Amino acid sequence: MSDSIRIWVEFCHSSAYRSGGWAFVRAEGRALTGAAGGERTASPEAIALAGLLAAFKDLPPSAAVEVMSTLPGIYGAGRRITELETGGEADTEDLARWAQLSAVVKARPVKFARAMNAPRTPTAFATAWAELAQDKAKTRPFNAAIPKANLVKAGVPD
């Protein structure tokens, strides 16, 4: 297993249904994993945080992590954690999730970066799965691992 992990995280939110979905693709060396999930009656920030927390689940504490996304709610999370720790306010609905993410990020070296959305990339793949999860979450909460056969199509660069 590699000491460096790359994670692509995306989410989408429907204000009409107040539901959202998230998805991530994680590359640990050549090993790929991924998951998607969705919630009903949640804010866009709550969906983004749920996706980030799921992406960090079960990571080795010493691994360096690079999180990439096209969405400011994801690639700006590191800056937002710093703001919250220096007196900024979070939506009361999301305080527990921000606290969890802060603890996870402080446990290891983490870099947040903006990704470009192009066809046949991990970003496009995660976006498609986030949209699927958001659609499924309109009627009930959703959470599932992305099948290994599908992850081969993620287009993860070497």
C-alpha cells in the first residue's frame, strides 16, 4: 500500500427535493476504491461533509492525502476548517460533521486541490455517481460501495 493517497470527491444537491448525493474515488497506489451515498432533507454543505467524511473513513493515520474536486465546498474545506477554528461560525446543523472532519484532517497531512472536470477522469466518474446517489436519495437514504468493475472506468491517472 502506498503512503500517498489521492481522493476525488464530488457532490450534487437538488433544492427542489432538498436531497443530495456524493461520491468519491480513492487511489492508494494502484488499488482503487469508491463509494456513493445520498441523504434526504439535507443542505448542500451537509452533503459535501458526508462525502468527505466517507472518503476519509478507514485511512491509515500516517498517509498523506490529496483531495481533489471541482466544487468549492470540497476543495475549500481546509480553509473553512481553519476559519471555524479561529472563530468562524458553521451552520448549527453541520457542527458535528465539521468537528469530525477537522479531527480527521489534523490526524494526517492533507492537501485540498481544485480538479478540472473532463471526460473519462475520476472527477467525471465521481460526478456521475454523485448524481445517481442524489436521484436515489429522493426517496430514501442511500449508501453503497462502487463495484470494482465500474472503478476500472474511473480513468485514474498513474
